[in-house]
Amino acid sequence: MANKYSHTPDGRYFVAKNRLWRCTDPRLSDDEKRTHIKALMKARRAVRTAQQQNDEIALRQAREAVQSAKELLGERGPVWWQDGAPDEGGLAPHNSSYAEWWASHS
């Protein structure tokens, strides 16, 4: 499957909807990644179900499960790189340290 998102040169982020989104930690094994992705998908289904049922308690629990899975994947929480660079997730690429790359890329 071809990748439809642009990735920053350092592989830390992909760009979607003009925002930087943190990539999965590349140090995870395929098995770890698969396990956490399954948990994430299950949690997202639980969010949808809780919303449909107007169940605020279940919704809070499901969103916490999403957060946990995203942290285990390295997409949220502490950054997975070791060079001290800050997390720029959520920024527009043109308003980040990737502005020059983005300008030449787009």
C-alpha cells in the first residue's frame, strides 16, 4: 500500500490536514506494534459505541484506552527520540522547525 502522507526527513512526523502528527516509535517490534494497534482499534470502537449510547463513563474509559494505546505506540506522551528535540506534534509544518523542508516539499 502506497503511503499517502508526507513524512519529515527525520521520520518523526507525517503531515495530514496541514498538521504534524507523531509517527509510531520505529524501535517497536512488529509484534509490539500489532498488539498496540489492535488495542487502539478496540478502544476506538469502544469510543464510537459509548458515543452512540450516550454513556459518559464508558466514553471516558474508552478515551483513556485510546490515550494509553497511543502512548504505547509512541504517538503521544514522552517522545521516542533521544536528542532532546521538542515534540512539535499538532503544529502546522510551516510554523515548525520543519518550515524550510515543508516549503521546498509542497
